[in-house]
Amino acid sequence: MPVRPKILTFPLLILSAAAIAAAADNAVKSAHADITNAQGAKIGTAKFTPAPKGVKVVVTVSELTPGEHGIHIHNVGRCEAPAFTSAGGHFNPTNAHHGIHNAQDPHPHVGDLANLVVDRSGKAKATFIVEGATLGDGTNSLFHEGGTSLVIHAKADDLMSDPSGNSGDRIACGVIEK
């Protein structure tokens, strides 16, 4: 009688293309934005990483006027100089009022951040937590269709006035990318 070779079998895991794509989307570990001024010059960067209650943003910029500046995540991933109006309004998937001090709504836009403080030399480095935002899937994703951008304004945000805290013109912008 002939000897038959022993055939080893292993369980086979089959994943659909959709499942693989979904896993890849959920696996985003970080994102970034190159921040440019109205003249198109790169003046800084922002790095986005997952955080326990949202997304952590570390912003490093230079060549800005000293003092406080409003900084927000905007609802469109386009930064067309010089006015950056292409970035749309604030990222606001929850339809909240603007600002943490708004008497009408204690929960600000998801895209609202504290003011960016620029030193005398025109430089700033700040860390923000964007509560409720995600780098994965869902309504609060920074990667929704059309994307998002990070915008710096000319003046301080009063943290209460709709729609943008009286923070003035948009003076710098960066598209948030994977």
C-alpha cells in the first residue's frame, strides 16, 4: 500500500475588500496640516493624533503678530489664499453654538479651540484637545467627505459670539491630511 503524505490544513480567514478598507480607515494613527499664510508661504505645521476624548492637536507656527489669535477647525479641506474663505465655516457636526462661554449652549462647536497665544517673536507652540472629534469614521471625523482645515484668525476669539467669536479675518490655513 502506498504511503500518502500528510496534508496540513490551516484555518483560512477571508476578508472582504470593504472590511479591509474599513480597517485601514479606522487605523489612522496621525494626521498633519502644513499651515500657510495669505502670501502662500509655509509658516507652520499641526500634528493630529487620537486622544481619549477626541483628537490632540499640536500646532507650531511663526511669522504671526504677537498676541492671541482665534484658531478653529473648519468644515472644508481647502485653503485658497488670500482670504481662506474656501475653508467654509467651523467644523460643527453637532449644530452647537460657538464658544465655551456661549450662554445659549454650554457645548461649543467641535471645531472650536482655545486661543493661540503668539509670543513677541511671532512664534507659538500650543497643544489642544478637540473633544468629540475623531480621525476614524463617523459624523465627527476630520476626514468626512470634503475634508477639514485648520484656520488661524487675525484677532482673539471671544469664545462666545456666533458664528466665529469675532476673531476677524482668516490669516493662515492648513488642510488636514492623513
